[in-house]
Amino acid sequence: MVQNLNVSVGVRILMAKLIYGDRIAKLGKVTLGCSAVIFDGSRQKILLTRRTDNGRWCLPGGRMDAGESAAEGCIREVLEETGLQGNIKRLLGVYSNPNYMIEYADGERCHVVALNFEVEITGGNLGISNETTEYGYFSLDEIKNMDLMEHNWDRVQDAFSQQESAFVR
């Protein structure tokens, strides 16, 4: 199965596609990514953004840049995509599904290992960016009926589970 999307790398947006298959990620290089779970005040809803490239919903996040820590990469992505500033509260999970990879327009293929963090907001103004067209806080029941990027589903479910230790998937 192939799904098209654009991926932000710094200020560049690259056309890319998700490719699914049995252990397909062995054809790519390992790349580190991150995503952020931002709860509302009641902890019953999380922030999702709608992507500019494909109109689908996802957690704020993306690839880490060389020279930054995992925490810095996550906080940078949150700021770039939402306008919010924050701090890492805790690691929710590590995700490394070998049955999908991202292929970029230049032919680069990546097996993404993603770190999913809970982020606490400290400032900024929530808004859209060149990577997003919409945002909102949604409950798990609401998200079940949304067009959520497939590789975010485990991360969303894990965030709502309230398990204290990090998931490794």
C-alpha cells in the first residue's frame, strides 16, 4: 500500500509517500522522528493538526535535525506546526514499525523510529502554519471518527491509556 504525503525538513517541504509491506522498512535507512501529545486542561482531549499536504489529522511532530536533542526536536516541531512553546513532560513511547517506511521524492527511503512525548505548554499562541490548515483538541471517541494518519493511531491510544511507563512498539 502506498500513501502520498509531504514531510517538512527544516524549511523545505518534500513530497513523500508511506509504503506499507511486510518488513518493508529494511529497504530504508533508520531516521529519528518525534511527535507530541498535548492534553487540554481536563486531560480528556489532545491537540491534533490537519496537514497542509494531504488534509489528514496527526499529532504535531516530524524528523529531528542533526545537532539537536530529542527534546529540542520535539519542542521545535511543536512550535513550527502550532505556534506553541512547551517543555517535555515525559516519554510516552518509542515506535519503530518495520512494516512501513517513508520514501521521499529524491528517492531517500527511511525507517522512522519515533519518540512520542507528552508536552506541557508554557506559552505561544495556538495557530496554523505552512504545514497545517486546522487544529483542535479531540477526545479519543472523536478521533476514532477522524481521518487520522495511520502511524499516529498507536501513539494516540497509548496517550489516553494513562500508563505511567513508556510503550515500546
